[in-house]
Amino acid sequence: MQMTLRWYGSKYDTVTLKQIRQIPGVTGVISTLYGTAPGEVWETKDILALKKEIEDAGLQLAGIESVNIHDAIKVGTPDRDRYIDNYITTLERLGQADIHMVCYNFMPVFDWTRTELARVRPDGSTVLAYTQEAVDALNPEDMFASISNDANGSILPGWEPERMAHIKELFGMYRDVDDEKLFTNLKYFLERIMPVCDKYGINMAIHPDDPAWSVFGLPRIIINKANILRMMKMVDNPHNGVTFCSGSYGTNLENDLPDMIRSLKGRIHFAHVRNLKFNSSTDFEESAHLSSDGTFDMYEIMLALYDIGFDGPIRPDHGRMIWDEVAMPGYGLYDRALGAAYLNGLWEAICKSRGRSE
Ligand code: DNO
């Protein structure tokens, strides 16, 4: 595996490449052209400039998170082919730039959803948290307002104000889209992009829906083992793979994370590894990465990745806000650096105890 950190670009991130370079064992970053809208074609010069900036800092651009999917593709409107053509052009340009992993999601309207961005924990750190009760009490517009007021001035991924300004219209578009329709539209999209992925060796890594159930009545399909295996089978190409995100699949306590990892051998192209602490089955917060601070056994998760021979990029995920850092919620430097060091430690111990070099 290759340990990486997510980085939003020098215009948007409070964390610098120099700081990332100094985290032991982190050799790459996962980035994006933050600021491009879903459906836009990415310019080669922008891709190459991003790559050069990262390489000049002594790091590798290990993959893209995300090339976002236009709602026309998810809904399956008549103009979807135009947006898929754009997506294919972007993939071609990424492939030509020697970039081979692309994370994306197929969540209607919203990307990931949290109800609190700064819940205070007993140690004084603040974390992202979710309660179903809070979602049930809100309408989507209020949810957007509370999230953007709380974001330390940053734009959270998937919550871009330009899209959220049309939230009612977006909900309207999905009126007739149920789980089956969403599966069909995902299949159509994947079948169209697989030839370019084959040509350039691009691994597509779908991110799970977070939380792993329907929010505000919208369909959500990338939520459990049965659905993800269905997706792998419906377009049975190794480039059709997943981002295994423990914190997203883990929102549903019925998901057995190590078992899911083992069932996805050969198809996990990217891993987000983080812990959650459940206070009840509908109230969870994003604890430190350490097993004893949360609900998941992080050793078992890393062991399952080791057992399937996972060799893609991995990153610690949302960190707590500690040591008075001010940053995009979940994406500060300090706690993610602690997470990377911890995951590296688990990996080294697993490799040594199994007699394999790292
Ligand atoms: C949240 C992230 C997601 C993820 C997208 C992938 O912090 O894990 O926003 O990047 O769902 O497209």
C-alpha cells in the first residue's frame, strides 16, 4: 500500500505540501481540481500543473478524489451522454498524464452528510458527528445552511454553494429515481467509460454513500456488501472497483468491515481508513483513528487489506480538530498525521509478523 493524505490544492487547503512531506511514511497525495464543477472537462494544463506542483514538493499524485459526476448522469436525463463524453475526455487526459486512480461517488444531490461539524469530545477536541434525529428534524435547505455556517470558511466537498442554490430543483430531478433506476444509470455510465479505463489503465473507485442509508428520501445504493458485489458483477471489469471507506460503510453497524474487504479482493483500488464511535445506533462521532477510541477494530481492518494483497493508495480520513488548529472540518493536519502514523505502525507490525516486507 501507499500511504497518502488528501490535499485540496494550495488555493483551498490550510495544509501545505511541505507539511505533508514531513509526515513519516506519507509519499503521496490524493487531490483534485477543486473548483471545477461536475460535468466540466478538465484542462490538460491544469492537470499537469497540479501534478508538477505536487512532484516539486517531493510527493506523488497518487490519484484523484474526485472527478464528480453530473446529476444528469445519475438521473439518466436525455442529455447525459454529453456529460459522459466530457467525463471520458477528462479520464483520457488523466490517463495521458499517467494518473491511474479516480475516486467518485454516485450519491444523489448530497455527498457525505453530517449533522454537526464541531462536536466537543471529553478531551476538548472537536469532531464531525451525525444523529438521525437531527436529520429527521431538518429540511435539506436548513441542513445546507447549518453545514456551511459551521465550516470554518471552507467549502466542504460535495456541498458547493452553486449546486446547493438549486437544491429544490435537484430534488425534483430525482423524483422518479429509485434504487433500481440508480443502479441502471450507474451501469450505463460504467459501460461507457470502461473502454477508456482499459486503454489507460485507470482504476475507478466508487466511494460509498455516507451515511449508508437513504437521507431525505433520496435513493442510495453503495451501502452494503450485497449491493457492492452486485455492482462489481454488473460491469465485471477489474477497473470497475471501489474506494473502501471504513467510516462510511461503518455507519451501518450491520456491515462487517473486514468481511466486506475480503469479499472485494482485486477490486479495492483505494482505501479510506478511519474509526467511528457510536453512542447509539443512530448517533455516531468521528473519533481518533485508534481502535480503543472508537467502535472498530482497526487492526482487523488493516489485516484484511493485507490479506487481500491490497497495494493501492490508502489515506487516513477525517481527523479531529486538535491543538487549536483551524481548518476545513475533518481535514486538518495534526490528527490526520497521527492517523497516518498509526496506520503505518499497524501495517509494519502486520507485515513483520507475517514475514512479508512492507
Ligand atoms: C468526505 C469524502 C467524500 C468523498 C466523495 C468521493 O470527506 O470522503 O466527499 O471524497 O464522496 O467522491
